[in-house]
Amino acid sequence: MNRIVLLTCAALFFVGVSLSIAQPLLPSDFWGAVTINNQNAPVGTVIIPTINGVAYPASYTIKTSGIYGLLSVSGDDPGTPNIKDGGVNGDKIVFIAQIEGVDVTLTPEATFFSSETQQVDLQGEAVIPVELAAFSAKTSGQTIKLNWTTISESNNFGFEIQRSEDKILFVKRGFVEGNGTTSSPNSYQFTDSGLIPNSYFYRLKQIDHDGCYQFSDVLEVILQPPQNCVLAQNYPNPFNPETRIDYSIPHAGNVTIEIFDINGRLVRQLISQRQFAGFYQVNWHGKDQNGRPVANGLYCYIFSFDNKRLSRKMILMR
């Protein structure tokens, strides 16, 4: 009989008792400005929060230059006491910027407060292996010549030159070898030719020997259409075995260039087509319409466009 009483008491002791499971803290949210080397962090930079050196599964990819957020840092889960899977009130947060393959530690630190939204403006200093002093361009006809100068270089493999027509999609146009490590200024240049009148955007992708890279600012270059119809003197002149003829047209139209001998006989028709406004060039290899070499001597080339006819003389000297 005593045993029955004890069991009954035990059962009554647990009546009305409910077990509760602790829930994870609500996240702490952050937003604000972010600059690298006193310049707005570019679009595509990734901001990552860390607590005690551990990066958590939260990040924000910058969509507007120099602005990040809202970036939510998860709260710690009490249900996993042996795992630090988020922040608790008072935890210090250090933000890291991943920019063009380089991790940059940002300041100041922030503090985790569950369910609060805080503005924290971040800044950082990136180690720049190459310090660019100038980046400029000059136009001439169908050509854009890029020039840039470095103040110093560290581990510099070289520069990939990239061009875009919409400032979004950039394609490689060439590569210029760097000077490794040096504290002396160095000048570089690259020529982009065969272009039509348009707006072009250029940037330099500076690449280290270890594969790390960074981009320069974007340089816009406007190649203006020619104002007049021009036929240049061939170069070289005299020539052997070939020469180049440059010309330009201010608007779209039909173009012909023909070569005549001193007796007025047609030797070769180089161009006969409709072309857009721009700068052009064509080569003559000293051969007639049938591909046979012509004799040494004086020749005349005639350029026709709209109602204009321009002519110049050249000498073939084998």
C-alpha cells in the first residue's frame, strides 16, 4: 500500500510542468558607407562579418558603390552550446571586405545587439602592389593610345588592358609586362587601333606574380568622327613591296579608290563599297587587278566619295 502512495505522489509532482526549448537570438542588422583607400568600395565588393576571427554564413555584395546593407548577423543558437554559430549581445564584430581577390580588414568594430539595426560606416586600407600615378589616352584617326605611369611597383607581373563599349562587359585587348618590384617611376603605353567613332571605356587589370589582381579606375575615351573628307599621302613613299593609304569620311557613303598608271590606264581598284563615317586605311601590294606585279614607276590613286574626287601620286621602286 505504501508503494502505491509513493507512485501517486511522484506522478502528482510532474503534473503541470512544461519543458521549454531556448530559441536562437534574433539577428543584429548593419548598414552604412564603406570606403577602401578613401574611395567608395566598388560594386561587387563582398562584406563579411566575423566574430573572434570566425566568419559566419552572412555576407552582403555591394550593389551601389560605397554603400552596404542591410547585412544581418545571425544570433547564437543556445541549442548548440558547443558550437559558436552566431552572436550574443556584446560580441564584437569585425567586418572584412573581399575586393578583387584581396581581403581587407575594415574599421571600426561593431557590437552585436539582438534585434537592433545599426549604422556603421566602414573604412579600410588595402595593400596596393602597384601605385598608379596617371592613366590617360590620346586619339588619332582610328587609333587610341593609352598611357599610364606607376610611382612604385611590388611583385608586378603586368597589366591586362580591357575595353568596353557599355562600361559593363569588358574584354581583353592586350597585355603589357610589368617591372616586378621597383621604387622608381615607370611609364607604359598601349595602342588600340582599327576603331570606328564611338565612346570606349578602358581599364587596367594589374596582375601580381602570385595571381592576385586589382583594377584601375575606368577611363572613358570618345573617338570623334572626322569633320572632313581626307585622303592622306601614302606611306611609305617611294615604297617596295607595299604601301598604306589612309582616308576618312565624315558620314556614310559610297567609297572607291582606284590606281592608275601614268598613261591613265586603270591598274587596280582597291575599294568599292559603302562605308560608315570614320577613319580607314587600305594597303596596295604593287599588283594589278589580276594579282600580277606591276612595273616600277609613278602611279596615281584617286579617291571618290559623294561628289568629291581627291588624288595623290606615289612611286613604286623595287
